[in-house]
Amino acid sequence: QFLCLKNIRTFLKVCHDKFGLRNSDLFDPFDLFDVRDFGKVISAVSRLSFHSIAQTKGIRPFPSEETTENDDDVYRSLEELADEHDLGEDIYDCVPCEDEGDDIYEDIIRVEVQQPMKMGMTEDDKRNCCLLEIQETEAKYYKTLEDIEKNYMNPLRLVLTPQDMEAIFINLEDLIKVHFSFLRAIDVSMMSGGSSLAKVFLEFKERLLIYGRYCSHMEYAQNTLNHLLANREDVRQKVEECTLKVQDGKFKLQDLLVVPMQRVLKYHLLLKELLSHSSDRPEKQQLKEALEAMQDLAMYINEVKRDKETLKKISEFQSSIENLQVKLEEFGRPKIDGELKVRSIVNHTKQDRYLFLFDKVVIVCKRKGYNYELKEIIELLFHKMTDDPMNNKDIKKWSYGFYLIHLQGKQGFQFFCKTEEMKRKWMEQFEMAMSNIKPEKANANHHNFQMYTFEKTTNCKACRMFLRGTFYQGYLCPKCGAGAHKECLEIIPPCKIG
């Protein structure tokens, strides 16, 4: 809810500041979020459609003369429908962009390799096609990295500060060094028929971790570049001049910067295809291990990228809550936020509160304009959750309740949700958070596992795969120092100290 309302307020500010709409012509953020007065929302968008800027873009204004003046009845029941279907959760959800830049990648890295699907080809022929594709696309990719360095990085140093260079190109120079060695190792393997190629991927897995930083900073890099192009003529001219030197200006710098992210996430697909045509090869088992390693790397990179976005979101929460003296990221990942009614078991008054639920705590706030005033931090470790089935029979809004009960009999809390669906979602997220800080198998095999932030990249003691992300990546046993995924706690070897 927090981020949805922030986006709506940003839209309203632009309508007022850039398009000159009066506040009286606009709507309250909750009119849209709760579909409370949708007629007013449509009216504001209609005024926007008649603006001269909209007209120059060829946008057709509405309503037309034929449209009836009073559409209030059409919108009157939308709030009830929104409550019934809990629209807010999905409408504003992020849209996954798995194929971001895929077409650009295919254009740049495309090589003329005979596809291993032709009729009459033996499994060895198909395997050789796969090997050749890995080698030739890697060579093409390395050349692309060199092109970026030679034709963009070196010339742009003349007009950009070191800070802007790092913001745009991140750690591209480190990628070039790694791929110089990686390509040589692939070439050496190919000289002996490619049977040791899996070993090359396994050896380079740790070195390819630097893609975590590159991919997680990609959005900021693109934003920095776009800002400089829009605001500095010297930078724009220099970039245009550089672009003409790379593949005849076919690709913009923005396109090329996405290619490394696409390349590193393709390795497991290339190995999967190679493995499918290596069923009778002696290196089959090692290929399986290499495939798992590249899948693990891809998941690690995606999780680092996701954590970067999560920390940005947490930072926005942090700056909006007054009187908050602690860092929110210490409480784990945010699970859900929104308005509930809260009643402490000591004080029986129902109060309107805004809740931010994290893995470790629930932050209880009072809305204060567009910000929030901290009222309470409830540590989940010392509480258990129970349902309140009695209230569900009440047909009134805000009557769907559940309890947080203190394990040592101290003050507990009762929460009330607007709808049964909303209650279900909140209870699910509370259960998930409590399961994260108190996993069922935390003490398996004499360990004492606790959710933990690992400063260095760490492998799970049980499955040997990475603990993924940048904070609270997994669980640590402080007695023996073992790290593990939540799902691996049960199968980890016994604690040496326990």
C-alpha cells in the first residue's frame, strides 16, 4: 500500500505542477487506491486528456459530447467490489521482465552456428554444434565488452567525472578481465574436443559472482546515463559520436549495457542444451554439476538484484516514519504493509493504525499526513499468532480479527482487517515471518540456527549452493559457524560443538 500511494501522489503532483490542474480538479490518493470515488479520478484524467500537451501527442480527449454527464451510478459500487476482490494487492504488483533486452542480446551475440536439430545429425554432431555455439558466442560477447571499453569508456572519460563513469559502467572493467581468462580457458578446452568444458565453468563460478554487483546496479546506471543525455549537450554529442563507431550505430549505449546481464543468465541454458546431447559421454556427471553451478549463479544474481530493490523500498519506509531510531533493514525483509485497526489487550479501544510487517517485527504507526508516527515495535520472536473466528461472523467492515499473544503473558494485540481476504493475507504473511525467525528445524542435529546476514558470499553447508542475496541470506549456527538455507536445516551434518 505504501508504494502504491506514493506513486499516486507522484502522479497528482505532476498533474498540479506540470499540467497546471488545480487541487480542486484532482482527487484524494485513497479515492483511487480504495476505488472510493472513482468518478472523481475519471474526471481528473478527462481534464488531463484535454490539455494541450496531450493534444499534441494525438491523445483523443474524453468524454466526447455524446457521453452522458452523470456516471456516478456506474462507479458507486466499485468500492464494495474492490473490497470483495481485494484488487489493490495485484493491480500494483510488479510485472516480471524476464526477457528484458533479449532481442538486443540475440542481435549482438548472434553467430552462424548450425542448429543441432537438423534431421540426420548424430548426437556427436549436435553436441559439437552446442560446443561451437558456447565458444563463438563467448568470443562475440568478449568483443562486445572490448567495444564498449574502447569506443565508449575511453572517450567518455574526457567529459564525465570518475563518479559518473563508475555509475554508468559499474565494474565493467572487472568483467573484461574475467572474460579474457574465461574465453582463453574455453578455447583451450575446445582444442581437446571440449570434454573439459564443464570443468571450466565450475572453476569460474566464484569469479562470475561480480555480476551480482553489475546487474543490481543496472537500473541506476541507465537512469544516470539518461539524466546526463537529457541535461548535458556535450555528453549527448560525445555518446552519439561513440555510437557511430560500434556496429555502424545500430545499437545505443543503453542497449549494450544490458548485454552482460543477459549473457551471464544464458550460461545455464547453453549448458542444459549441451547436456541433452551428451547422454553417453564420460563427462556427463561433471556437465550436470556445471549446469547446477550456473543455475545457482543465475539465482544468486537475481536475488542480489532483488535485494537491491528491497533495500531501496526499506529506505523509503525509513524516511517516512518519524521517531524511528533503528535501521529497518536490521529487521529482515518487508512482508506486507497497510492499514488495520489495532486493539491492545490492556487498552480495549480500537485504533486506526498503519502496519509495516518485517521478518522480525511489526512496526505499528499512526498516519500523519503523508508520513507516519511510530507508536510501537512488536518483536515477533516473543509472540504467537492465533485466529479470532468469532469476529468473522460480524457483517460489519473491520471485523475480521486475529491475535498476537505474548509468550510470557505480557501485553498482546488484536488486529482487525477490512475483509476476510485481507485477514487471510495478513495472517499468511505473519506465519511466514514467524517461520523465518523461528524455523521448525532450527535445532536439528544439535544446531542453534538463527537468521543471519553473511558479509561474504557463503555456501550452504548441506547443498553447497550459494546463500543468495545481500542481507539475511540464510541461517548461521553460532556454535559451529555453519551456514545453511532454510530448506536445508534438517539435512545439515550434526553440529561439531553440540
